Amino acid sequence: MRKIIISSLIAFGFLTALSASEYSIDTAHSSVSFSIKHMSITKVNGKFTSFAAIIDADKDVLNRLEAVVKTASVNTENKKRDDHLRQDDFFSSDKFADMKFVMKEFKKDGDDAKIVGDLTIKDVTKSVEFDYDFGGVADVNGKEKIGFSLETKINRSDFNFAPQTPNAMLSDEIKVVIDIQAVAK
């Protein structure tokens, strides 16, 4: 009986591994964006134009997500502000070229799902939880594509980000929204 149970567990693990797929990001249909309140009266929106990820998913369940965002690619549609954001008091892009995220856990509760992982900005790593919204699966010319969105709020003070800037000038809370379309490898 024990051999049957062990054999069944091995077969289940093998079949599960076969059903999961690795994906690469379709950057033309994906985005990494943020918004932060400026002077407590309006939001400044921005995005990053250079990012990559390792994605392993079984349809609507993420098994692995490791992402890198190039800090120098920050774009708020204002060159002067973008140049300032690359400086030492913000991203320090010359010294810290990458922001990184490594998923540690996928949690599903009915229709709701979250991913938890380590986010590194500059030299600070903190655990962050994203709301996960699976967009669906499509077959395009024989290639499977999946889509999903991630959303969270982080505090810039947790990452020692712009520590000299008062909260009245720039909110501590930053909203992060990531929309991904990925193609099976």
C-alpha cells in the first residue's frame, strides 16, 4: 500500500510539472507603473520601460515569478523629473541599476489570490504582498499567452527612498500596478 501511495505522489508531481509552463514577457503588451501623491493635492504617474521576468505558471496559478526592473528606465513624461529620479536621493540608478522582486508564495482563496515576495529597491529588501488578478489564457498562432495584473502599495520610507523629502511634498505611499502578458516558451 505504501508503494502505491508513493508512486501516486511521484506521478502526480510529474504530471503537475508537465502542466506548468515557463513564459516570457511580451513587453509590447505589458507595463510596470506607479503613482505617488505630490504636494498632497495631485498624483504623479510614472512607468518603467525596461523590465524582464522569469515566469512559471500553471494557467491561473503562479509557481515562480522573478522580475528585474531597470531603474534608469523611469519615465514620468518629464525629462527634468526623470533625471532627478535617477539621482542618489531617489533611485541612485548609477549604483543600483536594478529593482528586483522574487516571489516566495502564491496564496489563493476562492476568486482572490495574492503573491508574496521580496522586493529590493536600492539596498533594502522587504516582503511585499501583491493582489493577483488572472486575466486569462489565449492561443495566438499556436502559442499560449497568459495575462495577469499585480497591484500593491508600498511605503517609500520602508525602502529609504527619498528620505530627505517630506511627506507633505511627496507622499510616503506609492501605488504599484503591473500588467503582464506573457508567451509560453
